[in-house]
Amino acid sequence: ASFGFREVGEEDKARLVGDVFSSVAPSYDLMNDLMSVGLHRLWKDRLVAKLQPFAGMHHMDVAGGTGDVAFRVLRDMAADAARDPTSDAGAAPAQDGAGEWRAGGVTVCDINPAMLEEGRRRAASGGHEAGLRWVVGDAEQLPLPARSVDGYTIAFGIRNVTRIDAALAEAFRVLKPGGQFLCLEFSQLVLPGLRELYDAYSFNVIPQIGRVVARDEASYQYLVESIRRFPPQDDFAEQVRCAGFAGVAYENLSGGVCAIHSGFKL
Ligand code: SAM
């Protein structure tokens, strides 16, 4: 079954994306591991390595879902603080009364409360709640002031956003000058010979894993289709440039199954 996103309007798309992620939230992490045969962990590691988190930074992870990227950013912020024990930036992150970070932390923003709830639960069981703030919000209208974050990441989220240009403009707005934008997303294959295998896997195997494990074939069918519709690397790089970012570049991962686009706000 297909949701036929090409025909539906913007409001419908937002609602359907909401339905998809509410439906998949409880099984989301297991499904990620199964569908990507664990590769999503390496892709997210690479994303966060490119960010180079530093002690005391305020980072925002948009479409942050169940916290995978945020947990990695916090881990690397702590590692940086440990390298410089004299710095008080390594103190436990905390917020002041106005909700602003005093000593760095990660704001996880997602439009879907069910995904964030799952993330909160994981954070509690992993013992890393300190330094995390979970905020329900739309990538197209971020609930943070202008020039308030040092880094912005969005992993496997931007292709679900209704108006990608609006999301990029918001990323630019919330970043401080010098701040880095990083986007990890499924992309176009660049290795010849992989196409048939990839098509067979994504159109046949993934929806079946969705049916058996998550009992939700349609949501995973939607995910596969949304990947196909996302613009190729160079086109998306141009969109990032148009939003005002400088030094825009991308790195292909796993032969272009994914790409990380990056840029800076000057
Ligand atoms: N970043 C996480 C990861 O890599 O594991 C989650 C990725 S998940 C495939 C996509 C997420 O995007 C979902 O949690 C969904 O709720 C969120 N999302 C979809 N549209 C959004 C929007 N307009 N604003 C913010 N989040 C959105």
C-alpha cells in the first residue's frame, strides 16, 4: 500500500508523517538496526564526528526522534570537557529560569511527542538525562531564538519536512555566526552496480520487515518512497547554499546510500 504522497496537499503530508511516526515510535530503534543492518549507527557516528562537539556548546538536534544523535553529541561534549578539566564548561549542563543553557547541552526537537517520549525513556534508562532538553516543535518553525545554538543537526528528518526551504531558513536563523549545519539523509547511489540490489532490498525487504516486526507495512512503504523523492546530492547542496550557508559540501556514505551535507553560518 502507498500513501500516494504525490497527490496529497501540505496539510495531509504533515498529518500522514505524524501518523507514520506515532505508529512506528515503539519499534523505531529496533527497526533502524534491522533495516540498515546496523549501519545507521556508523552513519550517525560520522555525523557527530564532523560536528566536533565541544564542552559548553549548545547544540540543537532537529527531528531528533528517540535521541540517537543527541546522545552521541553529549558523549563527545563530555569527552571534550574531560580533556580540559580546568574548564568549568564541563560542569553538568543546566538551564536557568528562562530555559537557556548555562553550561551547554542538547535541545532535541521533534514534531512527534511519541518519538520524544521514547527518547526520554531511553535517556532515563541510559542515565544521560542531564544536558538534554526535549522540545516538541516543527523544523519549519523552531521554538528557539535567533543565534542561540552553536550546532544544528538533522538526521533522516529533512525529507519528511513539508517545506524544506523553510526548515533550512530556520536552521540558519537559530545558528550563531560560526555555527555549523549538518544534515544526514538518504541520498542517491553513486556506486554503479548497487542499484538493483538496493531497489530489491528497499522495495521488497524493508516493507516486509515493517510488516513482521513493527506490524506496519504501510509506514515503511512510505519511508522507502520518501527516500526516492529526496533530491540528489548536488541539488540539495544548492538548496543549502540558497539558505545562506557558506562552505557547503557533502560526503557520501556507503556508496551514496546516505550523504552528510554541511555548511557554516558566517
Ligand atoms: N533523527 C532520528 C534518527 O536519526 O534516528 C529520527 C529520524 S526519523 C526517520 C524522522 C523524525 O522526523 C521523526 O521522529 C518525525 O517525527 C520527525 N519529523 C517529521 N517531520 C518533522 C518536522 N516538520 N519537524 C520536526 N520533526 C519532524
